[in-house]
Amino acid sequence: MKHSQKITKIRLETPQYESQSLFGIVSHEPDYKLSLALNQKLGISLKHSDPIIIHDDSGNEHSFSRFTTQLASSDEIAYTLISNRSGASFLLKKLKNIDYLFHIHNSYGSESESEISIVLRETESINAVFQLDIKTLNDKNTSYLI
């Protein structure tokens, strides 16, 4: 007779999307100029940080620039500007018309997404802004945004 093994269920925590906003930005400006424009318009302090490095199926390495704000506490709002293009490669392949991704973490209690998109559209170096839903983006590289 076999002994029945006791099965223990472990619940894995899933990322919380409620306090995150994601915008797709179309701009022909270089990343550093766009980050300066966003700093001035939003009153934030985006600074160059380590790029996102991705290896494609062929083993080629692609580097996507990233600018982030430094957090003093976990309650603060974190802003990240990520380039969606690296040469002919894209971080999120389904969003080939988007040049940059602007991610806001801990955005609850702050301005609404529509207010932020209005401010982004008013920025001189931005041609178009799209509100993106992180939950519906089905791309393997989405994990780099969170």
C-alpha cells in the first residue's frame, strides 16, 4: 500500500498592476533630450541608469536605454523612461511604432492617467502619446518594465 503524500499549495505573488501606468511615446528626439524635456515639464528628475540588456533568439545582445528617478522611500512615485528601439530591434515587438515607454510606478493618489497624457502631449518634443494597458500586453519582454 502506498502512502499518500500531503500536497502543500503555495501561492505565488503576482505583480500588482493597479498602481502602475504605462505610456507609449512617439518622439524623434534622442533619449537624453526627451528625458530633459520630461524633467522640465513634469518637475521630476530622470537620470541615466543601467540599460536593459536582452538577448534575442540568435544570441545577439541588444541594449535599450533607461532613465529613472531615484527613490528615497517606497511610497514615492517612480518614473522610468525606456527606449523601445535598439537599432533594428524592439523591446516590445508589438509596439513597433512606439519610440519610448514611460512607466509610472506607485501612481495611486497622483494625477490621473488622462491628466498625465495631456501633460505629455503638451511637451514640445513629443509627437504622440498612447495610454497602454500593462495587463493586455502579451510580450515576453514586458517583465523588464515591471
